[in-house]
Amino acid sequence: MNHQNAKKFKKPVPPPVKKVSPLAPLKSGDSSRLVVWLTLQLALQDGASGAQEILNDLAKQAELEPRDRGLAFEILQGVFQQRRALDLAVDTLEGFADKEISDPVRDVLRLGAFQYFCLDRVPVHALIHASVEVARVRMGDRVAGFCNAAFRKMTTQFPGRGEDWGAFKDTLPLEGKYSMPSWAVRTVKRALENLKPTDEVSLEKALIALNQPLPLYARALPIIALDESYVDAVVIGLSDEEVSAEAKTELAPWCLELKASMSDVLRTMIFKSGQLFIQDVSAQLVSELVVWALYQTGPSSTLIDYCAAPGGKATYVGARLSGRCHVIACDLTENRLVRLRENVQRLNVGEFVEVRLLNSPEPLPEAQVVLVDAPCSGLGTLRRHPEIRWKTRPAELRRLAVLQGEILDSASAHVAPGGYLIYSTCSMSEVENEEVVAAFLARQDGKFEIVYDREKLLWCVQSKMDEDGWLRCLPGRDEMDSSRAVRLRRK
């Protein structure tokens, strides 16, 4: 295998290609690779939806069969997870070093290279043809010829496919080997600094984990039953509808792992009747932290979920306590409340969960518990949304931290004396968590304090609670999103 750059490749690199319009239409019969390529183009644009959402919309336009849709999702996730390493591999190809290759062309090379290196089941001739055809359809024969030449060179310099790919990545620094921006590697490293002495998670182990897919988790939490055995009943019910699932009550009391596609789950009567809610384990643990706080403040307490949409935690608490507290689920815009109301209705908790616009004329009451599940970078969800590492910049974390602090200030005004303010994010960044809370406490001048007490916490929450009062779910240790939360008590 030759990774050295020899004589220059004679074929000229095509000129830069303009960004594809978000409105660029697909038609029935368009290939899964074209769907992936267009998703790669759109997902990193400012203000874009999540990559999975874009892929689903484009797959519907192209009327992809379920099998092709699954392949498209696999390629999309893989390209985002391996993006930097794929680029470095292309740059080692003889004649391709130091070439100015535009992003649209790069994305063709990335999706082809990922299939070549990581999907041995796809024949070489098929992946080259399918990838080159994307270039031909969207960018013309000249670009298609360039991409074809690159793939042919790839097959001669990396004839062993996956075996050569592993050997090549072993020569790269961590940022290249695990395709992470340098700032993201530093963020992960800092996230591991608060590990308990009993935890042994190396930086490399955490980076490996962040490039592995997570199971699809859900909760089974009906109003009529608080017995964990109900999870087994839901598993049986799903099996009757040909959806495989497994109880995971060792992770959280009403947790189960779904071993089927999201679309298959959403079609079941178990889901439609409100016996199931798709929710990661880490979010279930934060919900249990809220339940703990409500038990401390006594019966008939009020919970304000300040950033509630789409309603996972508010509906969890509403079902879990079944009328023993009043839940007010708020958000900032009517658009965000639409899905929240739908979930409240489907989960049959409308009797216990009140949905309210945050800035409505009716003022919010004083509450014994206020939850701020703050808008954040989502860095803790990299295993589900690998594109986040390429969309986010360090400056964005600082901007979000300012917003998070403002939300905390606003929410804290509604916490009753002796009540609790719970702050959580689905980010592992200290900038969005510990630093935000430290600045908030300084502004409050002693009015709030961190709660360190671990007594009466459920075992699953207690196991993630560190001595400094923070609940931390960490990559490489916990098979869930890397979320954080902390309890603050008003004096």
C-alpha cells in the first residue's frame, strides 16, 4: 500500500461547484446515493434541520424502498463519522494532493470512499458506478470523470479495502483517526476529567464510543401502572406486532431497547395508544431527578418545565406521579408547542400536564420545582447525530452559554423558597454546563446552592452522580447520550 504522493495527476480538478439549492427536487427513482449526497450538502448549511430529518424527507421524494433507505442512512452516518479520515485518504491518492476540491465534489468522493473502505458487502464496480453517476447527474461529465479517476486510484493504492483502511487510520493523529475537530477532542478530554476513581475511560476509548451507533431506547410508563413488570408486558405487546424489543430496567426503571427501525415502531398500536415514548436513557435519568425533587417538596407540588418541547420529561413526570403534582409545560413559540400538545394527548396525560406559551399573558406561578432543559449544542448526541461535530464551532458554544444563562436567570424567578431548580443539557461541554451554572450562582449571590445529597436517589441516577453534585453520562462508560444535569436549591 503506497501512501506517498508521487507525480502529479494530469487530469485537472474541476472548477468549484455551487452549493445545491435546498429546493433542488428529487424524483421517484432517484438513487439512494443521490439522496445521501444531497443530504450531505444540505445538512451542514446554516439553519438546516438534522441530517436524519433531511434524509427522510428526500427519501420520500425519491420513493426509496425500505432496504435502500436503510443503506442511505448507513452511508450518511458513516460519512459524517469518518469524514476527516476519508478526506485524508483521498488526499494521499497519487496526483490528488494539494488539489482544491469543492465540497460538492468532496461529498461524492466521501460517500464512495466510505462504501469502499467500510462496506465490504458492496461490490467495487457497483459503488464506483453509483457514486460517479451522482456526479454525472448533478455536476456533469467532467466532474464524473474526475471522481471516476479518484476511485480507480483508490483501488490501486488501497487494494485491501477495510484492512488497508484500518492500517491507514492507525497512522493518523486522534483528530484524523476518529474524525473529530480538534476543539471537539479537547471537549471530550475535559469531559473525562471528573471521572470517579472507579471509572477507567481513556480519551481514545471515549472517541471510539462516539463513532459507534447507540441503541434505540424508549420508555414504557403508563398512568395506570408504576410496576416495572409493565415493561415486560409492553415488550410482549410489541412482539405481537412483529417489533423486537428488550427490557433494559437495569439502565432505568421503565426503559426498553427497541430492535427495529423507528418507522416500524411508530406504526404499532403500542406506540399510537401512548404506551411507549421514544426517549434516550439519559433523558429518563434526568426525569427521575425531577421526580426526586418533587418528592422532597411534598404532595400537590408544581413543576414548571421551562423548555418543554417536545415534552419527553414533562410527560414522564406527569405519568410517573399521576396527579400527585401539577406539571406546567412551557415553550417559547406556538410552533414548538404543536408537537408538545400532540405528545401530551397521545400519552394520555392531559389531565396532569398543562401546556402553556412561555410569554402568555397569564403569568407563571411560583413552583416548588423548575426544570430548565436548556437549548444546547447537542454534543452529547454525537452517536445519533454525527453531523453536529461539523456544524458546531467553539464560538457557538459561547453564544449558547449566554442564552443558557439568561434562561436560568428567568426561570429562577419562579422557584419557591426551599424549592429546586434543575438544569440539564444534552451536551458534554463544560462551557454549556459547569461554567453556565457557576456564573449563575455568582450572579445569585448565595440565593441558590448545589445539592450534593445522593440519598433517596434511584440506583440508576445515583451511579451517574458525581461528588460535585453533577449527574454525568459519559462516552466510553455509559451506553447512552452524554447528558449532564445538576440540582440547585433555593435557600
